[in-house]
Amino acid sequence: MHRSIWFWIKWLSLAISLGSIVATVVLMEFRPTGPETLPRAEKKASQTEVSKPLIVEKKGERTIWKLQAQKAEQQLSGKMHLLSPVLTLFTEAGEAVPVQSREAWFDPIRRDIDFRGKVLVHFQTWQLESDKMIFSSSKDELLIPGNFKIHGKSLQAKGKSLRLDRRSQRLWVDQGIWIRDENGAWQQ
């Protein structure tokens, strides 16, 4: 009887060993591939995260614009991914024009900012809405390549492809616009 116990223990340990080898091979074959296979610690090491960053562009003593966000992550591409960004543009008269969205990407070399997700611009008595907006620091202008809406006290407008120059405060619409103005005083 003592001999039969060792006989079964030997075969049981051999079966367990073979089963673990088969399980290892199966798990290695079906492992995920691509960039998501990096462990979480390695992903964080490749990115730098900053809470409440502030970036300011000045000419002499004068502030041209400032960019704030709740959080920023430095991407491997060199751009910064910003969450809840607010860009404040300053007109030549010193008026603040806030631009906000859900997220944005800031290119520190070109100083361009690509806003995405419910972009809002507030200026004097009107508000502009879009899904995407790009601020080109070198051209000193806002570009909306897609659709936009403008709401004011007596003005409503819808259009596509808008450019706004920060210095002159002039607007250009490249692909058409619909305007409804209840005041109408400017038409006389």
C-alpha cells in the first residue's frame, strides 16, 4: 500500500507540471500586444504630469496671452496634453478674451494650442462655440476649421471655417455664414 501512494503522488505531480506548462504557453500566446503592454509604472515614467500649469507669453511688459489648465501631461511627441484648459488672450486695448475647452494640446516649440471638445470663447457681449479650435501663436489668430455658433444679445450666427485675428479683432469666415440680428441698427 505504501508503494501505491508513491505511485499516485508521482503521477499527480507529473500531471500538475504538464498542466502548468500548457497554461503558461496558452497565456503567452494570448497576451495583449502593442503599446498597452507596458506596465503602468513604465508608462508614468515616460510622461511628466503637472498640476495647474501656467504658461504666459509676453512682449516686453505686455501680456499677449496666458494658458492655464487643471492638469498637463508631457507626451512622448513633445506636446503637452492639457485637461480643462483656459487660454486668456489680451486685445491691444487690454481686454481679456477667455477660450476654454475640455482638453487641448500645446506645442511648446511653435506655441500653438489645439483645443478639442466644446470650445467656448467669450468676448464682450457674445459667445462663440465650436468642437475644435486652433490658436496659432505665430499668426496671432484663432482658427476654427469646422462649424461654429455665435450667440449675442441680439445676434445669432452659424457658419464654417472662421479666423479671428487677436490684434485687430477682425473675423473672416471662409465657407459661409448665416446671421440673424434682431437689432439691425448696423444695417442703416
